[in-house]
Amino acid sequence: MLSFAFISRKIQKGFGLDLADIIYELSGGKQPKDHIYFNVAHTVDGTWNLDGQAQTDLRTSTLNPSVKK
């Protein structure tokens, strides 16, 4: 199984920081960063879909050539 998202703690933390920055900016600075919360749900490979088509990590990675296999 190929997994390419959130594979390290550094990536997880970076994603959280980036997402909080985006939400903060979109709020015009009105939403305090210490009140921005989110959750990432993990699904088993092949059990999620895009446009009604079941997707796998391998299929998705072929759509993005920057992903290293």
C-alpha cells in the first residue's frame, strides 16, 4: 500500500500550521489562531471516493506526478 499524506510528524505539524494560517487570513484576522480547531479523518485505502469513483492511494498518486512512489 502506498501512503503519501501525513507520513511524518513534521508534515502533520506543517499542515496544521498552514491550515490555521489560511483560516486566520480568510477571517480577516478576526478568528484567533488559538481558537482554530480541525480534525483529519483517516480512511482505509480504497474506501473513499472522488466524483463517485472509489479511489486508492496508488490511483491518486498517479494523478499527481510530484508524489514519489
